[in-house]
Amino acid sequence: MAPKRSKGAGALERKSQTALSPAPVSSRSNDLYAALDLGTNSCRMLIAQPKGGGFHVVDSFSKSVQLGAGLEKTGRLSRGSMSRTIQALRICQQKLRRNKVHKMRLVATEACRRASNGDEFMRRITRETGLRLEIIAPEQEAQLAVISCAPLVSRKTENLLVVDIGGGSTELVWIDISGVPKKDRAQSIMRLHNGFVQAVTDIPAAKVVDWISVPLGVATLRDQFSDVEDDAARFALMSWFFEENLADFTPYQSAQAQEKFQIVGTSGTVTTVAASHLGLRRYDRTKVDGISMSTQQIDKVIHRYLAMGPEGRRVDPCIGNDRSALIMSGAAILQALMRCWPTDRLSVADRGLREGLLYAQMSADGVLEEGTF
């Protein structure tokens, strides 16, 4: 499949502190909100309450369901993967009921977009669990990833690349904030939840130069090279192949000053590599979210993964059994991205679609306090 982009993407230039706020700020709403992300590999949910300019997480759920298993070969969601997903969604439904959540947004992404029986599966989910999921477009997925990462943007940044490595696709969004006052830059990115094409106003706005959804994520990229037996050769081929799919991305050859360009990466791959870099025996979000890694540090971790081999990665505490089969395809994507752009550092974000969904709902309801994050 070809990378997806909006009609305006790539033509815009030619034509013309944290979401999980720890601050003890009184909530302007007693209502709980939920966000569920059904991806190609995982089913994840957050239940949260607005707090200041962010939110406090009340309950959560995460399970590897491998919904996209076999999708590359058959074009359909398999019976087994759908059954695993239904079981996970039943647990989510119980949590929603127990917490008396009425405000929620439940979405499915690339696997359900691509599967010929994706819509049929959405109807089955409603029949068997009572939950109503929507299959969102790639642009919506990219928007939600962007706004969740806004608090991590440096005041020095003028050009920003947000990368979300998923199970079935990878979203990249290039944003120009050079015309926005430094103190307003994070807030200007938050406003992109209304869409990448902003209404003309007197307020300086973040400008989306281009965005792209590459239909290669950790699961789909792995499946395409599953017949290559040699571990190192498979990794090299995956990284090269992913880079080939970036050729149509407008800023691909752009050369920005390094100190004014920032990449923010959000995904299990990015956070796993960061945890390995820190030498964590047990994952700790507070130590990972927001840290910066150099290309040299990332390469060192990846070389260590290759040296471990499949069995070593399976028993490594930073990777874990569930992610061991996917970490090298994710690392291949990450290494390709760091080769392409004019910076030698990556900002790590332990946040993504679910956080973006929560922020968008709360912002629309007017229960967040602007400028407090």
C-alpha cells in the first residue's frame, strides 16, 4: 500500500508540561473520560479525570492482542485474532462500567482500516461487548499523536517532526512553529486537534508543512521480511525498505539548523529503547517520558539487541516476551528516521493516541485550564 496523506499535504508550503499533570489543581469537572486505542498489535485504554491543563489517570488497560496477525497475507482479520481482541474489549467494558464512565472515544486504526472485514468486526464488537468503536482515518491518528506530544516541545524548536510508530503504520508530521512566540508554541500545537489546516486568525499558529502515514509499523514491517532468516540481514533490509517509503515526504531532503529542529518519537519501540539505554530492570514511565537520546546512544542499544539474538531479546527484562518479536522491526524504523533528519537527538514520549483522545475530548468540553501544562 502507498503511504497515505491528505489532499493538502505536501502542498501547503508550495501553495502559499505534560498531559498527565501531577499538579494538585482542582478539577473543573467530576466526570471521567475514557480513550481506547485498538491497534494492529495492542488494545490499550485510559480512564482519566481532568486536572488543571492535563488529567489524572484513574484506571488503565493494555494487552497484546495481535489483531493484525496474518493480515499481510490474507487481507482479513483472522478468527483467532478477533476472538483475542473481543476478550480484551470485554475487560475494557467492565472497567468502563465499574468506573461509571459516560464520556469516551474508542477507536481502531490501521489493521481495521486495511482489513476487508474491518467494518464487520466493528459490528461484532458492538454486538458482543456493547462498545462502539470507530475506525479513524490516518490524518486523525496523526493529529492525536501530535497534540499528546506538545508539552515536550522545546522553546528553542522552530521545526518539529512528530513520529508515531504503530503496529500497522507509522505517522510522521512536520510542523513549522518558527512564527509562534516561544511561550505559545506548545499551546499552538495543542490547537491542531481541530485539524491540520487551521482557520485564518490573528493568533500565530503552528503550520503543518506535511504529514504522511506509511503503512509499515512494527508488525507489518516484520511480516514483510519474515522469510529472511539471518537476524542482522533482516534488520538491514527492514530499515532500508522503510526509508524508501519516505521518498514522497516533502521535508525529506530538508536541512534545518540542528539546534532549532526536534524529533519527538512516541511508541513502544521508542520507550523500550529508552528503557534499555537507562538500564531499567523494570519499566518506569517517569524516568522515560521526556528524556532525550542521541543517535549514538540509540545505535548502541540497537547493536546490543542484535548481539543478543532472538532468544536473548526474549528474556531481556527491558524488552519482554510480548515485544521481543517486534522490537527489531521497530528499531529498524527508528534507525532509518534518525538517518534521514538533520539532528542527532530524539525526544522520547511515553504518550500517544490515548492521551490525544483524552485531551481532544476534554478540550472540546472546556474542562481544561489553558496554559497550565
